Amino acid sequence: MNSSNYKMRKSILDLKACLLCRKMHGKIYLLEEWIDPEPPLHTNCRCIIEYLQALFAGTATENGANGADW
């Protein structure tokens, strides 16, 4: 189930990723917030904007396998 409040910038972090893409990876925005700069940032950019996944109470595990640690 997608979050109804948040979205996140996601990049592929490998040797091809530029410094700007690395810096912005994981940044979280409110759903209605304007993203500047919006992907793609450059030619061959592999960044995307993805909805965060909502977790239901009681679905997380101690080691974080199913979500946030408790």
C-alpha cells in the first residue's frame, strides 16, 4: 500500500551515479510538495520519484526485515 502523504527520490547508487544524484538520493517530500529539480537531472539520469510504502502497525520485525526496527 502506498503512503498517502510522502514520496521519495531514489537513485541507482553505483559507479555511474553522478554526485548530484548521490546527494539527492533518499530525500523525502510531502506528496503535494514541488520537487526541484525533478528527474531526470541530466542525460542518462536514472533517478525516479517513488511513493513511500505504508506499513501497518505490527508488521515491523526486530531486525528490520519487514520494515522499520521496533
